[in-house]
Amino acid sequence: MKFIDEAKVIVEAGRGGDGCVSFRREKFVPRGGPDGGDGGNGGSVYLVGDGHKESLIDFSYRRVYRAGRGVHGRGKNQTGGNGYDIYIPVPLGTDVHNAQGEALLGEILKDDQLLLVAKGGQGGRGNARFKSPVHQAPEEREIGEDGESKSIFLKLRLLADVGIIGLPNSGKSTLLSKLTRAQPKIAAYPFTTLSPNLGVVKTESRTFVIADLPGLVEDAHKGKGLGLRFLRHIERVGFLLFLLDITRPNSVKDYKLLLEEIDYYKPEILKKQRLVVFNKIDLLNEISKFNIPNEKTIYISALKGTNLNQLFDEVRKRFE
């Protein structure tokens, strides 16, 4: 399935129904009073969190969502029915902005969480509402109000327990496929992962989600490569797993580059727990272990499965 993490949507709430002008017309009641009913309220548009969705791809096929309009009031004090509400499912981690993408209107973080994005118009009052001791036969009524209509900009920031972060071709997708049930498409060239892949790990005590995030490159904070769209997805990740290619000339320098790019973007992300993993040890005859102060390091081969049990135990204990 194609991964879409941004979408513009038009939401239109329903207009309220008009109030009614009516007077009782019954036999033997020559001077029946006003009995015009109120109009119904227009339907509203809500976003609702859906934990089964992983992308905003649905909005590639439909961009306009309209709620129902309220029914007009009728005689005999009959109130018009309310317009139907619209509930739009979105993945957890969705931010809702105004059309320009500037002001944050709300966010969806929990399953079944509701967010009102367009309020339905109020139904108009019928003439029965305007009767008074000095105004026995009012012909006034109110027209129903228009519902809100606006464009909104949706941005997805993944919710995952673990985010695998590394330069292109460091083996992130391979590692994800070995640790979880995910089966990402993998190719033997840089920039293979153009969108995040998610995998689920189940232990005896809990279930947690691992995200294989697109390859970070130098100057990503300036928009290079996938740039800011990549960095956005690590904001809500609970634990950072830095995956480094040990066969590169200076993998420790690569690690520092990754830290710098994140620090340029949003320094508070680096306050999260993290683990440094050196991958592809199967390609070396002799492993040179690196001393990175205050960092836990593990050496693995994602392809061959070497030391993956050690890595899995280290990740799991962070959540138990």
C-alpha cells in the first residue's frame, strides 16, 4: 500500500433548517395560535482516530466531505430533523492544521478519539417561538445558519515505540523484517525506503510497534532528501535505535551526523532513550568495536541474524 503522510481536505458542515411560519387551522378553533416548528441543526464533520490505519491514502481518492443539512420546521410545532454527522477515520498521530499548514487545530492520538473540524449550522426558530402576550400572531421566523466550510491540512507523524534511524542502505528494512512480521520491499541500492514501514513485536507482557524510517541524509533539516518529512516522523517515536553500517569508512562520524541533523531540527528529540547498533558485521573478517561515551552499543548482522536475540532483549527490556 502506498504511504501518504500529507493531505488537504475540504470539510463542509450542514446548513441548519429554516424555521416555519404556521398557524393552527382546526375546526372550532377560529383563532388558532402560531405553531411553526424549528428547523433542525445541520450535521457536523468529525475526525475519528482509527488504530488500524497507517496512512492518509484514503484522501487521495476523496477530498470533499459534506455533512447533512437540517430539515426545515413544519406546522403543528414539528421540529425538523437534524442533519447527519460525518465521521472521517484517520490514523493515530494525525495533526490537523489550517489550509496554510500554519495553525494547529488539533491532533488525533488515541483510538476512537473525536475531533470536531466543521460545526453544523444552528436551525432557525419557527414563529411559535416569537409568540408573546403582546404579539399573539407573529409571522417572524429564522433562517437556518450556514455550517462551517473550510479546507484543512492533515499531517501524519507516526506513533511508534521504536524508530530505526540510519543513513540510506544501512539495513533498516532488513532489520525490521527480522524483528517483526513486517515484510518491507528491499532493494540493494541507497534510498530504498522512501516511506516508513511499521512492524509489530509481541512479547508475553506487551505488544510494541517498530518503525523503519526513511534514510536520513546530511542537511535533511534543510529539506534535502526526504528532509523535514522524515524528521517529522521521529518526533513521536518513544525510543531511538540508530543503525550504522560498520563497513563504511567512519561509521562513528555517521552517527554524529545523524545526531546533528536531529539536533538542528528539534533538540528535545535527543532526550529520548537511544541505542546504537552497528550492522553488517558479516562483511568483516575482524570487528573493530567503537567506544562511544555514555552509549549502549550492539554489533549485529541483520541479514545473517547474528546477535539479533541480544538486540531484541535490549529493546524489549526498555518497555517492560
